[in-house]
Amino acid sequence: MLTPGWRALAVALSAALSPLPALAAPQLDLVVRLEPTQGSLSAHALIALPAHEAIDLRIDARHRVTSMQLDGGALRASTEGGLQRIRIAAAKRPRQLELRWAIRADAPDAGATHRDTLTAFAPQIGEAGSFLAAGGAWYPLPFDSAGPLLHRYRLTVDLPAAQRALAPGDRQFDTVRDGRRTVRFDMAQDSEGADLMAGPWVEAERSVRSIDGRTLTLTTLFHPDIADQAEGYLDAAASHLARIEQTLGAYPYSRFSIASSPTPTGFGMAGLTYLGIEVLRLPFIRHTSLPHEILHNWWGNGVYLALAGGNWSEGLTTFMADYALREANQGEEGARAMRLDWLRGLSALSPAAQGSLASFGGRTHDASQSIGYHKAALVFLMLHDTLGASAFDRALRDFWQAHRHRRAGWPDLRAAFEHASGRDLGRHFALWVDGSGLAAPTIAGAVAGPDGLTVTLQQPAPHYPLEVPLHVRIAGQVRIERVALPGAQARVSLPPAAGCAELALDPDFRLARRLAPGEAPPVLREATLDDTLGLTVLPGDERLATAARTLTAQWLDRTPTIVDAAEAPGRASRMVIGNFADIDGWLARHRLPARDRDGEVVAWALRAPAGGTLALVAARDANALTKATRTLPHYGQQGWVTLAGGRAATRGQWPAATVWTKTCVR
Ligand SMILES: [Zn+2]
């Protein structure tokens, strides 16, 4: 994801703004002295103001401004909404604003969760790491009436020699003298600002060549205990960069740095990514989060987000990094599983939680991630399927060339896709981006006759412009028809078939649609989150029954209704707990599929023939179940999980079975 901050700041302040004329990119010269052990930073800024320009500067009200002068004369600030604001009217000649201030900050909280890092913008300064997000207004941020202004800067950081510093921009020098280090970053393009990071890092470097022939420097800045991971990350960064350049064009900066954070952050800024130490230790991160953050150098930190109208960069980055890599590494089966995961999450959202892409600002909770990342990725997938790969890629290359280092929004993307494809995509964008919710196409009927098979598709309002993949299976052979469904209903005629034809609507989950009940294979949380859940603890094992009560008290939000073991599973959700022999016997008695996994504890979801979702928990004994009590509730998104010693040993989802509709010639 992108660095947090200024967007929230812009929203909080937009009501209080007085209009100012548009400004050329301001130029800031920032010089800071960082003292990590003391939790302090002192700073000096020179801001050049061109003639005839007014400016509104804002800095966090917690920072102590010690001097402030305009061309040597005194100046005043007002405090509003947690910010000190300095308003300077336009004048006929160029002016220079000079500011000194001091920041005191707490050390980063080692106990912070990833969720905390999504919403906290307060500066952190400490020996283990320092992080000052531009969006937290640690330096005077320039604004106009529309919001934060893009700006250029030069940032010189003076800090103890044992620490290193990082900020977006070209690193001009990094020198050590008399126990202090001085580093300079120049941001010569219009940018969203100077995020400043520092830490007791070990640096490793590698030079690679960009697609346009420039030398690019790849750097890792890692805490000593993960410094041995540098080579692996540099290898991965080099290969991801080369792959993205092939599709989109040259990387826009001269250096790409991967820095470690003591808190579990996952941020991408221009030319760098800032990831938690514990995150970086995970072996899959170099193939998941890393390529995602690298791609943000094009989407979000290369083309910046328009101030209003929604954050398109997370969906495009998810589609072109996370999804594309899943497809490349795990093939269509892995890609299909990812699409199903997205649709499952989206289908579970209540109508009230279905926000539009145009109102998605950034990830703050799970529902916003489902929409801003997953629904948006599906919208790009549908465009890709409709326009074809070559028009799709051409549109994105053009969009990149036209908007790099500027702000752009969904309407600019629409224009690029329309230009590349020659198609009017007005309805596509109006419904998918400005509207909320999901499509819900169905097969309304199929009539077989001697002349062929006539299939009717329909969808409720609003009528999304869909191209529905209709799978037709005749005598074991599957053919895919793409059926245009632009309105409420569409008919398609298929050639005659002897015997029976079977139909399935979008069984590979390529449309952003609401899943039909029972369409997705069951997961444990379908039962555990159900208000009407019943509970059966199989009788006969008293110690296990006690352990089961502790487990359900932890796992379930409410007290379930107790259901007798003899009662057959019906349409309601039900959790059944027992030892292996008792569970196996219960499954056989109710003619349900037998348990096919082993472990100390096995939990799995099963759809009963009548439609209810069963969450089955089978344990070797009461001890094993007690050990699993803390772990099991974390695996609600799984179809099955096996545990050993209280830890998950294996887990997974059941494959989705295609629902076929059968039509036969009479
Ligand atoms: Zn992202």
C-alpha cells in the first residue's frame, strides 16, 4: 500500500480551507538533525516563493516552531485542526520563508499491529528506527484550496554515524565525519513529499541497468539481524523491476531501496519500500509484498492519485503484481483460487458495506480492502478480458507516459482505455467505479430444440455491461461462449446437440459478481459467524466436552443453541465437536462424507445435503483440543485445517465444484 497520511489530512481540512490560486511546484530546502536516542529532531527550512503566488503551509501543531520569518520579517501562524497554519498572500516579488522547529517523538512501539500502522501518522523516533511520514506534516507541507500541493525538495539529514537515513529522492551523498553521518536527498520531480526514515541499518547495494539504459541502484537497508537476507531481496527486486519495465516502460527513479522497520509496516513510497523486520523474514514476501510495492513506483508513487474520486492504484497494483504473479507461478488453478477468494469476501459484505471504488481512499479495514483492492482488481480483469491484452497494455503504457509525476484519477484511466480500444466505456466506469455492489447474472432458462439450444441470461438492476463466460459441456467437451449481457436479458443460440448439454455461468469467477448460495466451497467461518449456529458436542467423553465448551467460548461471538446429536443436519449451520471415533461414527450415521484428514485435531467445513454448513472439529483427546483452543479461531477462512501441538500443520480450501445446468433434447 501507499504511505498513509496526507489523504486523511486533506479530508480533515478541506472544510476549513480558504481558496488560493494554483501554485507552481514549491521548492523546499530542508536540513534536519536527528537524535534517535533522545527521540528528537531539530529542523530548518528555506522555502522559495515565486512572485505572484500565495501559499498555505501546515505543520503538526505538536511541533515547536522556534522561529519563523518572511524575508527577515516576523510572521504568525494560527492553529486549526491540530495543525499550525501559515498563510502567505501573493506579492509582486519573489520571497523567502525561513522556519525552524523541533520535534519530540516516542520510539516506535514494538507491540504495534499492522492495523495500527494503517492509521497512525505521529512521528516515531528511536534507536531501533525512526519514521516521519510526509502526511503527518512533520515539515511545513504546502497546500492550496484543492489540497496538498506536489512539491520538490532537498533534504539534508545529519544523524549519528551508526544510523542510516532514507527518503524519496536521489541520494546525492552519504558521508561520515567525527561520529556523524550526513546524507542528502534531492527530489527534482514534483512529488507528494519527504517521508523520512532512519535506522541502525546495514546497507547492501547492487547496480542494474534499466530498460532505457540508465544505471539503477538497488539497495537494502536492513537491521543487523536480517542483514543476511539482503542478497535474496536484491535478486528478487532486480527481477521484478525488469519484468514490470517490460510491460510498462522504464522505472522512474534512479534508486530503489528496501528498508526494514521495527513495526509491522508495509508501505511503498517513491523509490523505496518500508517493510517490518518480521514481515521481511517471511520467505514469501519477496514474491508478494515486494513486487506489489515495486509496482507502486508506477501506480501511486509514479502517477499520483487525484485528490478526489477514489484510489485506483491499489486495485491496479493488485491486478498487475499480486494476481499476475499468482498466475505466472501457480497457473490458472492458482489464479482461479485467488479470484474465488476475492468474490467470497465481496459476496459476504452487507449492502451497507459495499462502498464504491470512487469513494475508496485507502485500506483502513478488511471491508475497504475487499473493495479497493479486490473488486478493483476484478474490474481491471474484466476490462482485460473485454478489450484484449494488447489494447489493455497499450492503454496502461499511454496512461503512464501521459501522467507520470502528476495526479490522475479513474476518468483519466477511462480515457486511456477508450483511446486504446476505440470503445465507449462510459457505462463500464459509471457502474463499476461510481456505483457500488456486484453484478448477479443468472441462467434464466435453456431450451433445446432441433435447431439448437437457446439460452437466456438475465441480471437484476443495475444492468452491468457484462460479457458473461458461459461454459457449455456437450458429450464431455467444454466450449466457452462469451455472451454479451448489456441489459436485463440476453439470448444466445448455440448449435444443436444430440442428447444433453450442460451449462455453467462464469464457473472460473472472472466477473465481479455475487456468488450464488452454495457456489463457493464451504469455509469454517460460514458456520462460526452464523447467528443461527447450533452446537452439538458428541456425548460420552466428559473431559473433551469441557474442552469443547472452552473452545466455543473463545471462538464464537454468541452462545449457540444446543442441538441433539441424533438430529440430522439440515439447512441451519452447525458445529459438531467430538473425538475421532465419535465424529467418524456421527458422519456415517448421517450419511455424510467420511473424514479424510489426520492430525491431533482436524477441523473442516462441510455442506450438508440440505444446504447447512457444518463446522466439524475432531480431536484425538481433550488435551489436544485444549491446545488447539487459541489457534483454531484464526483459521476461519480455511476449508480445513489440521493441528499438531496446538499449531496448524496443514490447511487449505476445498476446490470449487462447477454447478452445471442440464438441458436435454426431448
Ligand atoms: Zn498497495
